Amino acid sequence: MSIEYLGLDSINGPLVVLEGVQDAAYDEIVEFSVQRTEHKLGRIIEVYEDKAIIQVFESTTNMSLENTHTKLTGRSMELPLAPEMLGRTFDGIGRPIDGLGELNYVSKRDVNGNPLNPVRREYPRNFIQTGLSAIDALTTLIRGQKLPIFSGNGLPHDKLAAQIVRQANLGKANDEEFGIVFAAMGVKHDVADFFRRTFEESGVIDHVTMFLNLADDPVVERLITPKVALTAAEFLAYDQGMHILVILTDMTSYCEALREVSSSKQEIPSRKGYPGYLYSDLASLYERAGIVAGKPGSVTQIPILTMPNDDITHPIPDLTGYITEGQIVLDRSLEGKSIYPPINILPSLSRLMKGGIGENYTREDHQSVADQLFASYSKVNDARSLASVIGEDELSETDKKYLKFGERFENHFIGQEDDEDRTIIETLDLAWDLLHILPRNELNRIDTGMLDNYFNKGR
Amino acid sequence: MKQLGTIYGINGPIVYVKGRTLFQMSEKVFVGTEKLIGEVIALTNERTTIQVYEETSGMKPGEPVFSTGKPVSVTLGPGILNNIFDGIERPLKKIAEQSDEYIRRGANVQLLDTERKWPVHVTVEVGQEVIGGTIIAEVPETKTILHKSMVPPNIEGRVVEVAADGDYTITDPIVKIQQLDDSVVEVKLAQEWPIRNPRPTRSRYESSIPLVTGQRVVDSLFPIAKGGTAAIPGGFGTGKTMMQHQIAKYSDADIIIYIGCGERGNEMTEVLEDFSELIDPKSGNSLMERTSLIANTSNMPVAAREASIYTGTTLAEYYRDMGYDVAIMADSTSRWAEALRELSGRLEEMPAEEGFPAYLASRIATFYERAGLMLNLNETEGSVSIIGAVSPQGGDFSEPVTQNTKRFVRCFWGLDKALAHERHYPAVNWLDSYSEYVGDLSAWYRDNVSSDFVDNRRQIVEILHQESTLMDVVKLIGSDVLPDDQKLTIEIGRVIRLGFLQQNAFHPEDTSVPLLKQEKMMEIILYLRKRCKMLISMGMPMSLLLREDIFSRIIAIKYDVPNDKLDLFDKYKKDIDDFYTKIMDINA
């Protein structure tokens, strides 16, 4: 029976200090009981001899220096795990909230996880077709990848993520081996409802585990939500052999919670008030994607973050981009042209695509076509800015062709219906159709042999 | 190992011991009941501060701290190559054998395999006078590299006993040396060396030989010398890692030490998989046979990230001492600087710029100064070249890590977001980048490649600068209004950018290009320019010239001329002459 301590020595925002404790361990979970009625959880974030600094996961409202009983649990934060977690909904720290009762847990695991040993990883090479041309052709999603969506407020990132979930062929035809883990951090109720509805409509809801920390839930709890979700994902992937797609939304809320706690700990801030360890902290989440050699499952991550003020150099998208294997960037001006999905392909990137495309995976011309589309589309922008200065009529013939190419590319290649599911072959053929708008000698990213093969083919 | 204190406080990777203790500065200690590895980083009357190289969750005040009496060191000996280690030289394959797919803390493994027997050829005799650095034995460490075991730098004396040639482990004594004070020491295949101390050498040379990388923008435009330093700064997605991989694969260094410092786990796996399969053209064996990887991925403990840079550098210096040319790829030094910042923040030190500690610049300087072409203690020559990636925050080169790095490196390969967006790789910006080695290496290029190389290089750089100035005008008024000679400069600039600077890492011919082909490519582009200039000076309009496909054919040379068929260039020269005659005939 562990000792209960009555009272606290200070309360400051989400942090409380308890003195006179014995045997407190760093990173240990503690239980509070306020007035003997309300129960809260906390984590020891610093410990000095007999003094522990504890971060409370829920709000510290109602806690006083006198009315709180504290109990050490002797363990770090753990999540109970069960295969039946699929199809269930939990709160931000992993307690079921769907009224379906407790689960039959088979194991428990530390939510912090451990770093995967690089010698036991398998380099991801399996192409996931999403049916979206801009993603499949240019920022290919690979099983075991972490590919975030950089968005802004009001842009259709949720709709895009939902379409990826609907159309991505994650598992094999029998569909028994795939699952989705959805973690909401500080998102609005209607966003959570939108995802739930989408999962229901597409009939995958039995394969979805939801962890919800909504906008009005306690901020500090948000720091645990992605860890809990990824622990569940790792269990389902590596122990149960499933292909798991994890959607984390919104990472910006997570980082803001981290900043809030950091400033109440009076830590020295680095950029924009975010703590210096933001990179390490984000990495400990994102790096939990991957494939383990010799095990059947995989964890693929699609984190969603809203760039504050659409600024891609803001610390959150910036540090994320340095950790993740590429990014899909949504753009407000494309949205303004009513193009869906409004993916700005130039800053978008998939680092793993080189290993998962080409002859044995998609088609031999994939890499060259992608390079050429990037190169040609970046020229479109040059032609457009020139046209805005000297007028379209004054442009050279080639530049006029670029304008035409750009317009068709945005509307017919990037743009598609929200239920349109294109195969990769359709996507690549469409790309060749568009490249025909340009003169052949402008296509300098494509090997001469390949141009002979595909350019003018069937024309 | 004896206990010298008990834990008083824990704050992330920082642990405090209360009171005045007998610990030494930079001493390696074992912390807590799980004996996690740590290092003493500050000592005062009130408390001792220790950084722990592993996750400290669950540790409690009151647990013991043990002293080792030695600084944090690495073991140097056969078994380093064709291997992958964590930030403090623990072999990841052994850790994987001991536990599962995760790296759990407290893994207790030998740094180098102490059971494996190596075939040893002893190269000293009884009675021979030896000094630190004298090679005592040779071991075929991998198919590619002959390992030379040396007398540790601090030992000097006369050999009194040698083992016969045969199979030995790294802990078996090979020779016994009677030192000047008559004490006898055993020297083994392996030795220890503290990671923060540079290994001593006799003297430093100015380097006049390039590290040939097979990458045109590096070798021809911004070359690095053997023993030189270079920085690759660039925002995310600009291709830093890709460029490091290319140099690690194709450079003519004998040995590559690849330090993955706070980067992605999948990237280390990729290096491991790729390098094991790829064949080193020089030796005919797999690239891993000459490579050692240090992996501290971004989710591994932050204190070990700070150490990983020093661990890698010490390994490199050890092979340099044998007389090899070693190249270090450090990806990324910004993560190392951020580890310094994180630890500094936890120590509540006064921050300087952007929260980085004030000693950032001096730490960066001491790291890059460990590079160099050296005369070793044993009179061999060896070099350590350092190529460090920098990940500037927000892609902004004015931040402290980039700026401080720029002060201490002599090559700067600035990667450009706009180039990366149009998939121009390697995205080295030819206007911002520089190499201070061009002058030092000119003589070598003249003697070994071509007498025109340096001059051609200069002309190419000039054209690129002219083109950039003209492009500013074109952006405002379009290219149609320019005079024909300026249109030509723009067109030749385009040929250089697409046909020469851009290099396709996935194309079998283009991924690495020998210096001679690089020279021929420059020559043919300049020849085309010369011929076009003559036509234009005779009043032929540029639009007429552009009707011919010669420009796009010159651009495609990188794919169409195989690296071993350089005589094809004569045909291109003839094609340019034909093009010249044709235009002349039409307009005669």
C-alpha cells in the first residue's frame, strides 16, 4: 500500500509542487484525489531529493494546497492494450468514452515508447495508391512513411485526409489486416464528428480507434494523446500484424500545449517561445512510424498541422519538415481558384518515393515524369509573373504554352472530385497528355530514350 | 568502480549529486541502479552535474552514482568498419541481438567484439625502439581495408616481447614494451581514446589534392581538398542528406565515417541497406567495407547526440593515423547544436543568440579544426575531411549555427529552396556558394586533369553570374527585347544549369562522373558558345540558332555519353561545326 500525501506546496498553472515525498521517481505517474471526489492524473517532471514537481494532466481548478491527496503509482504512464481497441473511442489519455464498457486488456505498455533500432527497421518501399494524382504522381505515399499535411485554417485538410483514408488501399483485398488510429488534439467537435461520419459512411468504422482530446478538453492532456495513440498503433501493427494508418490532428495544438507547459516551468525559450526541445519532442512522435524487419505490420503516419498565419517557416512546420519524410502543402491561392485538393506541389515532397516507384512498383517513367512536372510547373510561375508585368500578349510563344500548361495542370491534374479515384496508370497517362502542350525540347528532365517511347505515343 | 555519490535531483537527462564530490571533470560515470552511462559536466562545492546518455524515466533520488576514473572514451581497433554504432560507440547489431526491435536503456554491450579472432601479422621485432603511433600489427579488417594497430600515442620504449603471427582477439597482448621508466606495458590490437581530445599528430599540411566526389557542382565549381571542411546548409527538402549520401558513395576517400546525428531512423536503415549492396568501384567490394555508421536518430537520448559527433571524429582520426584519407559526413550539425542548447537550457545557463549557449561558436570551431591533412606520429600522411550538413531554422542562413559554421569551414555549398522546388538537384546555389580551396588545388587540376580546367571553370562561373544578372532584367521585361549576344548568354547559362550543374542521382551514368568527363563537358559547352558567338557577331539572329536542336543535344550529353566513352565528345564537336556551317550556308 503506497503512502498518500495530504496537501501540496504550490500550484502554478498546470504544475504543482509536492515536498516531503519519499521514493518519487522521475517521469512517474501520480494520482490526485481532490476533495476525495475528483480524480486527476499527473506526471513528475523534475525531482530533487524529497521535492517533486508534477505536471497535472487535467486542469488544476478546484485543487487547493489543503484539499488534495497525492499518491505515487510507482510506474510511468502506461496504456492498457487489447485487440478489440479497433472500433472503440477513448479520451485523450486512453480511457474508453463510448459507453461500451471496459475492454479485455491483454497487455500494458509505456506510452513513451522506445526508439526503434535502425538495424531492425526495414526501409519502406511499398507504394500506397491514394487515387489522388497530385499525391500519387508527385508526393507518393509509402507504407511506413510519415507524411504530414501542412495546411492553414479554413483549408480542406480534413476533407483531404478523409479522402486518403477512404481511397488508400492499405491492406489486401480481404481488408482484415488494416486499421486506422485517429488522434484528435484540441480539434473542434465538428471536426471529430466529420471524421467519425466519414469512417462510418465508408464502412471502415470497425477498423478505427479514436483518441479524442477536443478543443475544450484539458490542454495538458493533449501532450499524452499522440503518445497514447502511437502506443496503440504500435501494438496493433507489430503485435497484431496490421497495417496501421495514424492520423494526428492538429499538431499545432499539441505544440502550443507544450509551449504552455514549458513556460509555466520557466524554461528558457528558443524560437517564438517554444521550448528548445521541441525538435526532440516532435521526433519522439514522428519517428514512431515505420516497418520492423521480419514483422508483418506497419505504422504509417499522416499528421495534420495548421501553419500559423500560413507561414511555412514557423517553428512547428519547420521542425516537422526536418523530421518527417516529406510534406504535402496546401495553398490558399489554389483554394481561391476552387481547385480541390489545393496541393501546392512545389514545396511538397515525398522523400521515400524514390524507393517505391519505377519499373517494379508503378511504371518506369514515373520518376522522370514527376521531375518534369515539377520543373515545368515552376516555369509556369515565372511565365505568370512576367505576364503580370508585360501582359500576356507580349509573351513569347513558349511562355504562352507554359501558361496554358499551368492552367490545365492545376485544373485537371491537381484538381479532381472528392470521390474521384484515379489509378497510377491513369495519372501518369494524364501527365503525358499535359506535357504534350509543351514543345519537346522543353522536356529536358526526361531521358532521350524515354521521350521517344512516350512522347507522341499514339498521337 | 566505486560509488562516489548519490542522486539528489533529476531533470530530464541532467542528474545532480549534492555536495562536494571526488568526481573528475568529463569523467564517465554509471548512474543509478540500472548503471546508465553518464558524463560529469560541471563541478561546484554545492553539487556535481552529470549528463546521462540514456532515458532517465523511473530514476529516483538516493540511487547511487559510480565513478570509473576515466573520461568518456571509445575503443579503437578492428571491427569498427562495416558496422553501425550508437552515439557512444555501442554496436546496434549487438543491442538488437540482446533485446528486441527497440533500443532499451541500460544495454550492456562491449563496444567492439572481444571474442572474434582476427588474423594478425605482427610488424615489429624484439629490440625495436617504438614511439606512439608505430604500427605494430596488420589485420585485414574488411575486404577493402587493412587495419594497422598502433602503439597508443602516450607510450614509448623498446619492444621486449612479440606474439607470433596468428589469430588473436582485440584483448590479447600482441607486444610488450619496456618504457623509458622501465615499466612494461602490453599493447593490444585495440586501444581506448577519450572522445573529446583530438588524437595527436606531428604536423599539419596545407592540402593540395582534391577530394574527388563525382559530383560536378562540387568537383568543378566548388571543390573540397582532402583534409578540408565543407558545410551544406539548406532548409528541409533541399537535399542535404541526398548530397551527403552521394559523396559518401562516390568520393575517393579510403574510409567514410557517416554520423547520423539527430536525423531519421529510416535514413540510417537506407544507408545500411544501400551501402551493403552498392559496389565500391575502387575496390570491387561493397561500400560498407569501407564505412562505419554512427546513428543517433532524432528520438534517441539527446546527450548521446551531443557525444556522437565527437565519437565519429575520434574514429576518423584513428584511421587517419594509419595513413588513410577519411571523410566524415555529419548529418546534421544543427541537431548537435540544438542538443547543446537543450542541455544548456536544462543547466540554466545564460543563453546567447536564439537560446544557443555562448560557447556555440567555440564548440563548432573545435569540431571543424579536427579536420586536416596531417603528418602522423608514425610519419605516414593521412587526412580527415569533414562535410557537415546544417539545417537552418526556417531555411534562413542568418541563424547562429549557419553563421558560426561559415566562419570555420572553407567550403560553403548553400542549398536553395527555389532550385529544390523545381527539382534541380543538387540544389547548390552557384551564386551563394564558395570554395576557398580553388587556388590551392589549381596546380593539381592542371597536372592531373587538363591545363585548361581552371580557366574553363572560371569562364563557366562568369557566364552563370552574367546570366543571373540578365535574368533579373528578363523577369521585368521578357527576353525578346534583349540583344542577341545577351540572349546567347541566357541560352548558354541554361545549357550549363540543365546539362552540367544538374545531376541525376538515380541515373546509372549520371550519378557519379569522372573528372575528365566533367572537363570535357565544360569544354564542349564553351566551344558551343564560341561558335554561336561567331555567328551572332556576323549578324545571325539568336532565333535562327535556337531552331536547331544542338542545345538540347548538348544538355543530354550527361545521359548520352557513357562515362567510359569520352571519345564520343569528338563527334559532338563535329556536330557543333556542322551546325555552324549549316547556319552559315542558309544565310550565305
